Amino acid sequence: MAEAHQAVAFQFTVTPEGIDLQLSHQALTEIYLSGVRSWKKRIIRLKNSVITGVYPASPSSWLFVVVAILATMYTRSDPSMGLIAKIQEHLPVSQSMSTQCQTVVSAVLFSTMLWLLLIFTMRLCLKQLLSYHRWMFEQHGKMSNTTKVWVALVRIFSGRKPQLYSYQGSLPNLPVPTVKDTIKRYLESVRPLMDDAKYERMTNLAAEFESSLGNRLQWYLKLKAFWSANYVSDWWEEYVYLRGRSPLMVNSNYYGMDFLYVTPTPIQAARAGNTIHALFLYRRKLNKEELKPSRIPGTVIPLCAAQCERIFNTTRTPGEETDTVQHWQDSDYIVVYHRGRYFRLRVYQAGRLLSPREIEFQVQRILDDTSPPSKGEAKLGALTAGERISWAEARVKYFSSGVNKRSLDCIERAAFFVTLDDDEQGMMGDDSAASLDRYAKSLLHGKCYDRWFDKSFTVVFYKNGKSGVNAEHSWADAPVLAHSWEYALATDSFQLGYNAEGHCKGEVDSSLPRPQKLKWEISPECEEQISQSLAVAQALADDVDFHVFSFRDFGKGSIKKCRVSPDAFIQMALQLAYYRERNMFCLTYEASMTRLFREGRTETVRSCTNESSAFIRALEGGEATDVCRRLFSAASEKHQYMYRMAMTGAGIDRHLFCLYVVSKYLGVESSFLKEVLSEPWRLSTSQTPLQQVEMFDLVNHPEYISCGGGFGPVADDGYGVSYCILGDNIINFHVSCKHSCPDTDAHRFGGDIRKAMHDLIQLFGPNQRETIKTEKSQSEVKKDL
């Protein structure tokens, strides 16, 4: 085939006359240009390393310090107080260098040391400033004088024009809470979940742990915190994610959806062309560190960007005991799956990124390819959807050499994975609710073999132009991938666009080499292993019950008018909905980020509190509205307080988790820690915030909103709930559970959430209901327009 010849730089054959050497000039040109591109990237990385390394100063500031010192010396002053003379005495120079030259060299060395000392001092000051978190606990709209001074100092020491990773060296380390404080907060969190006898027993276990083993484990944990940048993240990645032996699909991976009401083009290949091009533009910005550092919305406070490093060119490889995350510096291609075949699609030609129209042309070639999959190839991806041990054994046995290893390496080293799905998804037909549920399930697990669940992310393009993303969880948390997905959606629709026929804009170079079909040699034994993994994955997928709905009756705008945090309001609604369904409270997980600290990931907010349970009992018991309103305010304030404590490193669960890991390393048992870590999270929740609001005009184009994303249930008898607050009038919910549990039903719980949202807003009187009706009618008019 033509593409096979173009992939070889030279060929030789042995003839009676000698060796006949044939060079492919096109291939050699490609190799040369690939090398040039690689060296350009190395130079850019080196330049960015220097700029980031000296931040908050700049490389040009070194010249300013040198000139200032030399100018001062020219006036016969000694700003070094004799240090320049000392340096000159010990300067290892030849006798041929003049005294004046030696003085200049010594002055430059002194200036460099002074410059580095100033950088170190500024970084230390900025690190101390970023360790101040009292501003987060102040009443909204009322800033203390201390905080005002602090904000001014942060601006001064933050430097100018920071790059993506500029703040990494200045972020504080995650603090280790005291054992006493963590246990106190833990016992408070479980009080509404236990009767008096169980609570007394847990209190005794906690007291015994605190007075004996706790201090010993804490000493080791403090030593780790002193030695490493973050005492949680590496253990969290290894023991929570990489050592898990159950399937990634449903249990760990999560998904993100396309626009809810709009499909920019109905042409599958065109949508793929724009989106793939946009993702590579994002990767280019990422590599050049041209992306702005993430910050807490509305503030100057930076967030850790370490997780961004592994968005692209990353895969999770299975192992019998533990998996590993592999990341490569660069990849100039993607791997595309279509109808059981795998294709390698290069997105760079002659050192340049292909245009959206050229990528569309290449994708259409794959769609038009009628070649059948090779034996065993069609459902090969099921290995990544099944048990990890089975996949690890199969990988060693069947994919460690020959053509299978080369093809597997090609998939794992790709920038990301793409699936061209023959189904149509999105909000369609008369039953839009059911279509959204099918859309969610398709993105979460597909057919169990048409996604590569090990890749950092898989982009799915459907036949009707809809798209979505499925992401592996170990390398980063959802907001990191969501940032790149938001960029791709916005760039696709608002910058790249489509022509009148729905195709990508631009011209096509018809001489582009065809995408290369990967080859496999799958033995019958390997096919049997694939079938077994598929059976496990299919049973898991069939058991998932999903309900996705867009709540448009009111949103953030109305909730804020009640002087309540939207997140706290939704969490109280979820507590109320669960209590009404099960007539009990449960341990509730809400994900909070700890990216205020270096290499921070997440912490747990335990949303079920004494205050929230008191409010719900009062509401369901028919107490007076004023009493319920007061209790609701106390519950929402407590939730906000717990959320802020988690964000500032004073959470409960990560500390207890790390103490448990230390106990395992030391080979000691703790009944308290064992019981704490085995408690099931029957209600697991997470908010997916819209981060790049400036890229979307939700006022004039409210239809251009994503439906957010979701995940599978954490407990077999519980719910997974993801929600996305969009603009002032829309909240999207993704509810998951398992069919096999007779006590759970995603659609029923979705209805309970709707009713709970309305019952809570009604606490604030009829005026609020009238405002909601007005906002809802305005939103519907804008949507119709």
C-alpha cells in the first residue's frame, strides 16, 4: 500500500550486482521536518523552564540588576560592601585578564547571586501570602482591612504576565491537620448517621486511636509532608486509582457531553475535523504555556496546574498488582476506531498541523474504508473494559512482541483516542429525556469495546454530528479535562466554524497519505480472553441506570436572591430527596478541590451534617416556615464552612486515608481506621463548574451550553449525582445507580430532586415564586429565539 511505502525511509534488495539501495526522499523529508519540530519544542520547553524558574522575576530583570550594580560601581560606590572584592580575590582567572575585567566579572557574579536571592525572597513571600486563607471565611461582600492589604501584596509579588506553570514554585504545601482536629470533625460528621449506641462505640474507638497509634502514624505523615510537595496526591493516585483491580469502565472513568440544544454540523467527519484541530491547538498552547493560570473565580488566587501536564500523550497500562500511568513528551498522530478497525491518523504534515478541512478529509477516508476488521480485532478494546488483572496477563502474553506490540504501542503513544460511532445521540425525538439517558450511557461505556478506556481521554463522534468525551480518572480530575473540552467546543463553534454545506472551512491537500490501518495477529486464546472481558464489561454496563435532565424552572440567579450558596442549596435538595426516598440519612461525598496547594487534587466534603439533618426533619415534620428557614440557613452556612475547610487543607478523609496507608506500611492494625475506610458512600456527588465563561455568551446564545458530564454509582446500593450550574437559569443533573439494587431508581430519584428543589425555593415566600416564573418565561423566549 502507498502509506506503507511512505512510512519507510529507505529500502534495499540484494542482487547479483550487489546491494540496490532505494531512498524515499519524501520519507527523509518527513523525518527531517519531524526532527526540526521536535527540536523547536525542546527549545520552547527550555525557554519556558527558564521563565518559570525565575518567576515572579523575569530574565530581563537580571540585566537590570547587573547594569544597576555596574553603574553604582562607576560612581565609586561599593553596593556589595566588600563582597565583590572578595569574589575577585578568589576568581580562578588567567593572568592575561586585566584588573578592570576581573572587577566586571566579579560584579556580574555578585549581581547574579543578588538577583537569585531576590527571586528566592519574592517566592518565599508569595508562598507565605498564598498560605493565608482567612479571606475565604469572611462574609461575602465584607472584606477586612487585613485581607485588603493581603490582596494588594499578592498582586505586587505575583509579577506580570504569568505563564501556566509560573506559580508552581510559589504554591504552599498541603498542611497536615492534627489528629485531634480530624477526629473531632469526623465524629461530628457521623453523628446524624448513627444511633446513640453506635456513636458511643465509634467515639471510644476514636479516643483509643488518638491516645495510642494516632500520634505514631502522624509523625511519619509529617515526615512525608516535609519531604514531598504533597503528602496525599501520590498515595491517592496509586492506592485509590492505580491499584484498583475492578474495571475502569463505569467504576472509574467519567464522561463529558456536547452542547445540549445545538449541533454545529450534522456531518460526522466535519465535526471531527474541527474538534480534533481545536484540541491540538489547545495542546500547542499547553506546550508553550500560553494558557492563563487557573484561578479561583473572581480572585487573583492561583490554582495548581500540575495535572495539566498529562492531558495528552498519556495512557494507563495494566499490571497484575498495580497499573502505571505513562506519559510521552510528544505525539503527532491520533488513533481512530471505526467499525472494528483501528487507524493511525497523522495530524502533522511537513511539520505543520493539518487544517480542519484536511482532518475532515482524512476522517472521511476512514468512514469510506470498507475493509473488514482482521480476525479478533473488532472487539479488542473490551480488554480495557474488563478486569485489570485479566488485561495485564493478556498484555504480557499476547501483546509483548511482534505486530501486536507495535500496534498497541501506537495506540498507547497517540495524543488521544477517537471513536467514530455509527449511532446517533443527543436530545432527539419526542422523548428527549430518554434520548439524553441513552446519550449518557453511550459516553460512559458505549458498546464496551469501541472505546479505549486506558487512554487519558477518548473523543466520540456520532453519526449525526454530536460528540462527547470519555476520560480515565487516575491522571487528573474532571475540571482539568473539562477546561480543554470547553476550549474545543468554543473554538469549534465560535472561531473555526463551518461553510454553508456544513463542512470545515479551507482547502485540502489531496496528496495527503491515507490513514494507516493497524495490523493485529489475534490468536484463538486471545479471542477467548477478549470474550471473557467483554462479558464482564457488558454485565456491568447493562446494570447501570442513568437519568439526565436539565432543570430550567429556576437556577443560580434565583437562589442567590435568597442569599444562599447555589452549591449548598443543591446539596440540601439532594439530602432532602434521599431522605424522602429512603427515610434515612446516608454518608454523602461531595468532591472539593485542594489545588490551592502544590500538586493538590481533591478532598471530601461530608454534606450530611447535624444541621442539614435537623433542617430536613423539621421540614418533613411540618414545622413552621420561619423555623425551617432558620434551620436551612444554618445548614447551608455549615455546608459552606465545611467546603472551605476542605479547600484549605482541613478536611477529614484524605488525612485519615493517609494515616491508614502509613499503618499498612508499618504493619499495624487500627480498628478505627479500618472501620472509617470501609464506610460506603451511598450518595456520591460532584459539581462540574463552567470555567471559561468568557468563551461562551450564555446571555445572547443560551442554546450553546454543554450538558456537563457524569459518572457511575460509587456504591452498589447508592447514587452518583453530578450537576452543572450554567448561567442564572439552568442546572443540569446526571443521576446514576444500578438496576440490580431494588432500592434505587435513577428516574425516581431525579423526580425527587426536582420536587426537593421546588420545596426549598418555596421556603422563601410567594414573591420568590413569581420571580422564578418571570425568569423562566424569559429563558424560554431566549431559547425559542
